[in-house]
Amino acid sequence: MHNYLDFEKPIAELEGKIEELRHLSSDGQMNIADEVGKMQAKVDKLLVTTYQKLTPWQKTQVARHHDRPHAMDYINSLIDDFTPLAGDRQFAEDPAVVGGMGRFRGQSVVVIGNEKGSDTVARVRHNFGMAKPEGYRKAQRLMKLADRFNLPVITLVDTPGAYPGVEAEARGQAEAIARSIEVCFGIKVPFVSVVIGEGGSGGAIALAAANVVVMMEHSVYSVISPEGCASILWRDGDMAETAAGALKLTAQDLADLGVIDAIVAEPLGGAHREREQAIQSVGKEIDKQLAELAALPGDALRSARREKFLKMGTNGLA
Amino acid sequence: MNWLREFVRPKLKRLVGAGKEMPDNLWHKCPGCSQMIFHRDLEKYLHVCQHCGHHLRIGADKRLAMLFDEGAFEKITWDVPKPDPLKFKDTETYAARLKSARAKTGDQDALIAGVGRMNGLPVVVAALNFAFMGGSMGQAMGAGLLAAARKAVDEKAAFVVIPSSGGARMQEGILSLMQMARTTIAVDEVKEAGLPYIVVLTDPTTGGVSASYAMLGDIHIAEPGAVIGFAGQRVIEQTIRETLPEGFQRAEYLLEHGMVDMVVPRGELRDTLARVIDMLLNPEPGRRVDGSDQDIDLLEGEILPPARSHRPGAAPVPGDD
């Protein structure tokens, strides 16, 4: 049983009918294989047409889908011997940023991700993926650890943004983000970042100033949430759908703008439908990108990373 | 209560026949205490209210003039990038907003930078103009900050940045976010050249600007009362559903929480900057250039080297980013 998004209503209805038929046929009388087959074909076709032309707002909803694989799902599936590391050594451990070391295809790596949590209890524990300063400072610590031992860094970006709260401000949220970006540009190891869901503003780029930035097909990455943008520029939060379009926040837009390097195709109907397949596609892409970066010496990795971002000042849609 | 709102203003102007020769900005109302400040006093006190000490927001050109010797500096220029990369439109097009901001300020964008001398010391100053679309950071600011930072490296000058910004320029979408990365690299180039990078945080410094180059200084100086933080106060109030404490995100609060080194009134800013820059650029005795007796006059155009490498027995700096 899926959690359906608003625009998936026709799909939901068809799948509901299939479910009903299957239920009826369990009585044994009717032969429904034909009928179900036809309807399943219809569902697939509908999924293709719907997901081919998702609007930026629909993509935002898919990117935030509760059933989408989250950072820990990727880590559990792709990283062997994952050893979580905790704490910023200054104030606290922030469960909104997960991280540690492990082996990816046999190679020791450091992995850092924003974790949103997959059920209500987990979502609260991970603060819905909104990190506090200690989360970014932990990320800095892990990046420096990777640098010291010459381990590639993989980051998995999925956050609505940095946490806007009193304690976060008191402990220097702005400084923590700024310093994380600085550390991203300082390390001399291969660094690949994947936006797996929602790339929310400063809270995202703090972990994503990487040699290679990859986005999932239906992920989004933006300077501000469509809702936030709508309430500031339109003075009307209901204009979020329009704002999502104006912000050019889809993976395809960002590729056109030269901000990201690759897009990972998602399974039919989005990563939340075939989670493991989505995770393996990401694994394949990370593998490919790390293999290319492995050929470069540390200084070259660092300067290539800087050069790449320094060029992001003259871009625009043709 | 209509009579309160819809009263008819007596037409005093017509009665006294005031007109052309009376400039209407002789008096300014202080946003802090609501008292009136005469325009000459405003200039004299560097736009600080003489009644309550409130530091009024001032433009970038005033900032530069205030800090350089005799107010003289060479403006730094750079290629202005392609405007409106997204062809953005909200209730108005970004192109139109940009045009009116340019007309209002006479500047191309929110950042102005100059190179010159401060108490004889080589300094590059880059300041933001809040009046230009809230001092927001887009591609133009990234380009400007990078040009200014590189000028500082070329001139072996100290780099002073004076932000006043609400954050990223939403109308440039993800490309404005990327300027956080770009400006971080820019200021790191200065730091890596062994030159001082000093931030003077003024009202307001928030969002993407505070979460990038504005919080990466060797020294952080804040103006009294300036709002400095990451998230906007309205957003925080909505998140925690409480009213924020008095003084939250003010310069003094940041001082207390260890995020800035000092809170310095505008009148003392220039001397403080010059003293700090002198110590960092000229650590050896007998190289002072601040007008005291041990002065060694700088030759015309002489550039002071960052002296770190000449310091005998200097311990390596502890490994940090």
C-alpha cells in the first residue's frame, strides 16, 4: 500500500481496483489474471506519463515523500561495516546529521547525510532533517577526519534547511554553516555529494560543496523553499506552486544552469516505489564518480573543486 | 474611529508659502528613539543618533569614505555578470526590480569595493548597500567580492568586509545559493595569502551572507545593536511559537555568545580597524605607521609584506582549516 500524492489520484484509483479484484479472486471463483494484467498495464502507462511531466511543485512533493529512501537507507544498503561516529566534540551529537565511516565497494569512506527519519518517532528524533550548529560541526569534524586519512567523502543531502531556532542561533548557526562550506573547500580527498531528496538552502550547501554534485531525477535543490519564497515575494504562502516554478529548483533545471554534474534516473513512479532499485542506481553513480576522482592528486582535487564553484557567477538560462 | 484616520490635513504649506528652497530632509527621525536629528548632526556623528546612540543604516559609499584616509580610494571594478539568470518573475519581474534598484542607488548592485589606505596601511574595503534590494547576494555580489578579495591579495592589503544584507537574492534561485560557496573561496584566498580578513557586521547581517563570508573573518567586529543571525526572527517565532527575548540576535548577544570579538561604536571603528590591521600586517617593532613617534614613513607605493614568514622562531599555526 502506497502513500499517494494528490496528483497520483488516478493511479491510486486504479491500484485500488486491482487490489479489490485480487481480494475477490481469493475466493477462487473468478479468473481475473487478464483483467488485472490490463489494469496493471494502464497503471504503468499512467505512471510513465505522470512522472515524465512532473511540475516543479509536484517534484517538490515527490522529493519530500515520506516513503522515499532516506540517508540511513542508502547507508545501510550501500556501505559495509558502517560505523556511526557521533558528536561535534564541543557541545552535542545532532541526530539530524548522520555520519561515520564504512566501506563502499571495499574502499574505506566517510559518509555524512541529513537524515529526515522514516516514521513519526524517527522524524522527531532527527528533527525532520533540520540540523543545528552541532550537526554541521560534526560534519566538519568528519570531513577533516577523512582528509587526515585520505578517505573519499560521500554526502547525502536531504534537508528542508538548517534549523531556525533560538538555541541554534545562540550557538552560531550561521558560523557553523559558513565553516562547513569552508571545510568542504579545504579537504584534499575525492568528494561526491548526492541530493537524494530535498536540498534546502544553506543547510544543504554546507554539505554539498563537492567535486561532483549529483541529483536524483525527482529531487529538488533551492535557495529557499517554495513556501518561504511565496510568503516573502508574493506575500502569500498559497503561491508556493508558482514559486516552485519560478525558482528553477528541479534537477533538470540545475543541470541546465551548470550547477550539478549528473542526474540519477529514478525507478518508474519515483524512488519511493522501488526503493532498493533507486538506492542501487545511486550506488552505481557514486562508484563511477569516485573512480574518476581517484585518479587526481589531493591538491588537484581541492583546486578543481574551487574552480568549479568559482565559475558559478556567469551562468544563466539561454 | 474614522475621524482619526480620515482627518483632513491643514494645508499649512500653502498658508506659509513654503516651497522650492526648503529641502524636506533637513530632519531625520531616529528609528531607535523617534527623536528628530538635524541633518548636519547626522553627518557629524556618522549617522549615529546623538540622543540614543542608535546606529542608522548607511550606504556603502559612505562606509568607504568614512574609513579611507581623507576618504580617498580607488574604486574596484569587475565584469557585471548576466543579470536575471532565471528570467524570474514574482509579482514583478526581477529585471524591473533590478532596474529600479539601480535607478534608486545609482549603483550596479549591492556591493561596492575600493582600495586605498587606512592610517597609511594598504586596505581593501568591500561594503554592502542595504538599500539595494536588501543588500541581497546574487551573482554580481559574488563577482564583486571575488574581485575585491583578489585585489587585496595583489596589493598585499588587509581585506575589510562590511555586510548589511538580508541574505541570498531569491530571484537568482540556486545561483544565489552558489554565491555562498564562491564568496567563501574568495575570502579564503585572502586568508591563505597570509593577509588579515576582517568583518564588520552591521545591521542587518542574516541568511546566506551571515552563513558564508560574513562569519569567516579572522576578526569579527559588530556595530552596536546590529541584528546578526542566520534565520529571520519571524521564521524563528513561527517555529518555536514564542516571542523572542529582547536583544536576541543583536550584536551584544553575539558578543556574549562568542560569535564576535568586539562591539565597536561607529565613531571608533576606523581607529580600531587601523590598530588591528597594523598589528597583523606589521608585527615587528619599528614598523609602525599609525602616526606615533616610532614611525617609519612609508615610501610612496611601498607595500608591506605579511611578516609571518620573517618572524624568527615562529611556531607553525595549529592545523585548522
